[in-house]
Amino acid sequence: MAEARTDRLPVAGQQTAPIRSGRGLLALGIVGLLLIAVGPWVFDTYLLNILIKSFFFAIAAITVDVLWGYTGYLTFGQSAFFGIGAYAAGLVFTHSGFSVSTVLLALGAAVLVTAAVAGLVGWLSFYRGASPFFATVISLVLPIVLTQLLLSGGAWTGSSSGLTGYESFDLSLEAWYWIAGAALVAAGLLAWMVVRSDAGRILAAIRDNESRCSYLGINASLVKIALLVATAVIAGLAGFGYGSFSGVVAPELTGFVLGTELIIWVALGGRGTLWGPLIGAVLINVATAYLSSSMPFAWQLILGVAFVLVIVLLPQGLVPLLLKPLGLGRQASNVPALAERAVSGKPVVSDKPALTMRGVTKRFGSLKVLQGIDLQANAGELLGLIGPNGAGKTTLMRCMSDGADRTSGEVELCGNDIGLLPPDACVRFGLGRKFQNANIFESLTVAECLRIAGTILEKPSLVRCDGILRLPPYALDVVRTTELDRKLNVVARDLSHGEQQALELAMVLALEPRIVLLDEPTAGLTKTERTRIGMVLSSLAHRYGLCCLLVEHDLDFVEEIATRIVVLHQGTIVMEGSFQEVVNSELVKTIYAGSTHTPKETT
Amino acid sequence: MVLLLDLLTTAAMLFVVTAGLMMIFGVMKIVNFAHGALLTLGGYASYVTTQLKLDPWLSWPLALIAGVMVGMVVEWLIVKPLYKRPLDAILATWGLGIVIGQLIVMGFGREVQFVDSPLSGTWSIAGVDYSAYRLLLVPVAVALCLLLTGLLNGTRFGIRTRAVIMNEALASGLGIHSGWVRFVTFSLGAGLGTLAGTMITPLSSVDPNMGMPWLVSAFMLVMVSGHSMPSLMLTCVVFGACQVLVSTYASPVLGGLTIAVLAAVTLRIRPKGFAHG
């Protein structure tokens, strides 16, 4: 949400971009590999020392980029994991000596402790409704707490002077240089593969719109916690390398100052590019080493000012800007081919109704928005939910799709009581919800949005991009009817309002839901599109046996497709029946004419 | 008795330090990460007053004015362009904090400085001698709380501010210049930050990093307390008490971490915050 960035290429530019940028990246990668290979013969000892350290820091910077640039979680805390790794080496080698078994012990400690701490921090930071600020503040608390603990550790942690002079790997400087370089390349490639893979797009989806993720059955908090643990372990291993190489560990390695520096490197290098932060981290480290002796305060000041300027004026960072002439842009993704996915062959034979609501009430303070709602809907039914504005239609849909929302009453989806479960659990029971306003992933392409919608059915690959996009037949119908299939590579933000609505509908259907909630699905569509969508909707119920609930103001549209009408007025169901019964009833006429108070003659 | 006075004065200090942050967070929904640097700036305002041999009381208005001016410039140059990107806004204010810190280091050096206290000596309360200046902070904090509550609830500016808090689009539609409200709030919040820095310096020393230890506690208190000044006061009392108790009976190091850790756990268990009960 915060990353309302403007650095996307225009649509037209994406046609030509891939080849050039692919070549540019390749060239850049080869130059980098060459530098790592021939470094020991080119650089002097001092520079080699600096570079080895900066390679380890750059690995941590890459993890920050994955968390912040791709997932939108601004963290000051990666330094803590780096420091834990470094201290694992320092503490074990100081107190238990250096041998094969202690190396394994230190490595194990680095991995386990970082993972455990990251899990705890993730649990504290990511939960439903947690604000992104809160997660960021927690990430600032972590390094501060850790530094305090190290400072109060006395002789065991070496307190403020840290640990030094412990025995470590007996390797030449060249060997360290190659090891650090290889580790950096490996970390960079791993991160690059993951963020470009189908699973990696979920990270961007969470950044864009966490609530939509939840309504696609994705537990965003869990994904973020898992990601934090993985990146923490990688940062911890980098710290382990740093601690083993330098032979010195100090509390500064865990501190928020280093955490801030990591962010500065990523921001200046170009967040969300991976190679930008990598280059940024290495260059700034080298520059700092040479300049901080000649102008110690001024250099920090220049970095700080540059950081503020970049954040305000150039959110995409400096390195991409400098390298733009080389044709390095953001890469366009490949357009996948559409294919039909056979609807999983378990027709609901259960005798349970698709949806049951018993005595559902919703209050905001003393205001009763819904009361005593009893509603049942079966597979194959298409229920039209009508009522004047403020009758509680949208609230009713919310109570069906989020267990925490209703004040009292019971809701069952396909026989499963939803209790207090969050939306992603309701989606797993077979629910799909289309919101009133198009609720999509704005910075992803149409194809990516549709792919993410299928996440709970087809586990996306962590390393590859699938060339085929499989959708159930009815979702495919929507895509073809609205001609979205010609725009698979268009970023969703650039679609028209009607197209966004259609995209969301297709995403909801791609979930293969058993119950579909549709809040004004045709708002913003043209007359012809309406008619076609209407046909798709009625086929959902009649041909595929889904249970559909439709909120709609256009009564003609409702008449054409609905099998049953439910009238909601002032928070209660006042009438149920066929379209003709409802339309001809005096009660409904008075409600819509708006001249009556709460009708007493309710059913 | 000493413990009770410790509790009260600690809560008062926490409130004074947090009020400016709260002001900005309440209206603008962003956490001002430059708050630590503003506290430091206020500390150096005291230091300058001491160096110029002026009356120490003068440091209070001096700090307030300096803070408001810095706040105006910052809002105009940095916060306003980033209003649509809140996470970038906090990053930019954090970067700004680094810049202010470096400027202070270049101007005054890294050394720890001491300042004159406007009020020295002790007062005797119920047979206990207690630092007069610490005691003074209690009525100051209460007055500040009443003043800010009055400002937000009793004045035309306050009504506009609350309108912006509740529904910015609607407020703008009704002709309230929400940009102006944000500008005034940010400047005032920044001024309160430097004022707090000045107020706490007689109790400690002045150095370029003096704002940091307060910052995290202040962030967490604001996150936990919700949106009103009285609830912030209550939060400060409760968490301040925990801090004092842990510092006294366990260790000062743990005491320094109490607020952050307790607040994080509180928010995890009760996401809506503490004051919403």
C-alpha cells in the first residue's frame, strides 16, 4: 500500500523491454562474476578486506530488499539476525574452542536461534489487523532489546567491547574473498529465483492488498512469518560468515544503526530490484571505508541527506537511474497461455445446505444493523438479495465471510461452522466473495492476479514461472467474455473500471468456490457485458451447481437470473419468494417507496 | 513513598516525551521517526541557554520555537510530498533524524554536556526529600494533558482537527483545509518534542544520542494508547509503573526494556490497544 510507486514501465514499453533488459542484466552479472573471480589479483589487501565484509553485509541487504521492496514490510531488524549469526560464531569459538564439532554447533545455533527469534517477532508483528507501522516499530525494538541484552552479558558476551581474538577458520584472504563472493552470488540468485517465481508474486500481492489475499484463502500473516524466518536464517548465516572472517564481534552488529544502514543501502540502490541493493551495499561500504577517515562526519551527513532526497524524490533508487542508459528496466513477465482446468470432480452430494445462517445479529454499539437473520441456500440456487440502501446487505455478506464480524448467531458454510475463523478459513470451506468496489492487486498483471487466485488449489512453485494458466471453465468464460484474455499482461491498475470488476469476478471464480457472494457484480459494465455476465452467473448455479448470492439493484437483471429473492429491510429479512411474488407484494412496494416504518406484518 | 513519587514522576516524564508524537500520530496516522532527534535538539537548546548564561527557564520557549520552526520546514519539504506513501514518510523522517543528529555532532561535538536546571534542590513531601524538578514535571504533564485535550475538544481548530481524523475526504469536502490542519499539527507536535527534550535534560545529560532511549518507549506507548490524550496519560501511568517496578526490583537494564516488550505483547493480545479496554 505504501509503495504506490510510479516506476512501472508504460504498457507499450513492456513489449520491447524484455530482450534489452535481459541482455543488460546478463552483462552486469558477468561483470560481477568476473570481479569476484579475478578480485584477489586486482585489489590490494585493504580493499579485499573491505569487500569481503561488504559481501556479507550485501547478503543481509538482499534479505531487507525481499522483505521491504517486494513484500512491503519495512524492517530495521535484519541487523539483529545478522548479529545473532555473528555472535553464534564469536561465542562458540571463544568459549568452546575451534573444531569441526564446534563449527557445526555454531552453525546450528546461528540457524536455530535466528529462526526462533524471527518466529517470535513474526508472531508479534503479523496478525489480522496489525498496522504496518506496528510491524516496523517492533522491528526497531528487536535490535535495541538485543543490544541491551548483549551489553548486560558481562564477560560472557564481552559487553560493550564485544569478543575478539577467538580462533576461526584458517583460510587465506583470497579464499575468504571467493567464499564471500560465492555466498553473495548464491543468495542473490536464490532471492531472484524466488521473487520471480509464481510463489514470489504472492509477496507482491500481500504488499498490494492483504485483505484480498485473505479472501483468496491465503493466510498472509503466516506467509509473512515464514518469509521472515527464511530471510532471518539467511541474514544469520551471513553474520556467521562475517563473525568467522573478521574475528571480532561487537554489539554494534546487532544494533539498529546497522539496521538503518541496511535500509539506506537498499533505498539508495533501488528497492525491489535485488541487484540495486546488492551493488548499493557493496559500493557504499567501500566508499565509507575510504571516505570516513578523511571526512568522518560529513560523509555520514551526505549519506543521510542523500537518503532523504532519494526517499522523497526518487523512490526507485539511484542505481537503476544510473544504469537506465544500459537498458536495464523492470522486466516484463511472460504471458502465460490460458487453459481450462477440470472442476475438481466432487459434486457436493452432501445433504447439508451450502449456506445456513441462524439467528445472526450484528450490532455497532447500540445500533442494530442486522437482527434475527435466518437464511438457507442450497447448491444450484441463485439467490437475489435486494433491499434499499442501508438495509444491511453488505453487512450480511460480511457476516458470512468473516467469523469475527457478527455479534451473535451461527453461520455454516457447506456444513462447517465458521465460528470466529478469519476469511481465509471461510474461503477454504468453499466461499468466494466479490466486493462491491473492485478489489484486486493493482501492481500485478491480469495473469498474475488470476494465478494468485488459484494459490489454494495449485501450490505455486517457489522457483519457476508456470507457462500455463489454468482456470475453471466458468472463470475462463468471464475472462473471454470481457476480453480480458487479450490483456493478460496489462497491469491491473491500468484497466478500466468495468474490466477491474470483471477481473475480480474471474479471480473469485478461479477459487472454484461452492458458495459465491456477489456484491453488485455488474456495476460499471456495459449492457452487453451485463447480459453475458448474467449468462455466466446463471450457468454457475444451473450447470455447475454452485450456490450464488447476488446483491443487485437492477431488478431486471435479477429477474433474469435469480431463482429466489430475499428482501432485506432495516436489518431483517422481510420477505422471501419468487421474483413475481416479491415484486407484486404491497410490502415491497412500500419499502421501496420509502413511506413506511418497520413493517409489523413480517413473515 | 519514594517508590510512589518515582512512579508519578516517571509517568509524567513519559507523557511529556510522548505528547508531541501522539499529536502527530493522532492526526496524520504516521509515526514521526524524527522524534528522537527533536528531543535531542531540545536538549541542545538547553545547552545553548546554559552556555549563553541565560535564565534556564528561557530554554523552554526557545526549544518550543525552534521545534515548531523545524517542524514547519520538515512538514513542507518532506512529509507533505509523502502523504500518500506513509511508510516512506516514516523512513524520510528517520533519515531526517540521522541528518539532524550528524549536524548536532558537527556543531557541538560528541561529548556529553551538562546543563543548568531551572529549579534545583529538593522538596519535602510527607517526610521524604525528593528532587524538586522531577516533582515539578508532574503538574507540568497534567497541565499539558489538559491543555492539549482542551485544544482538541474546545477550540475551532480542535474540531477541524477531529473532523480530519475521522474522515479526511468529508472534511475536505466541507471546506476544511486538511493540508493546513496537518501542517499546524506537525509543527506543534515537533515543537512539543523539542520542548520535552528541554524538560528532561536537567535530569540527565546532553549528548547527540540522548533522544534514542526514549524513542522506542514513546513509539510503543503511542501505539498502545489509541487516540486521545487522557488515554495516553493513563497508558503512561500504567506502563511507567511497570518500568519503575522492574527497574527497582529486577535490574535497570530490564527496566529500560519493560515498556517496549510489555506493549508489544499487549498489542498482540489486544490489537485494538489498551485504552479501548
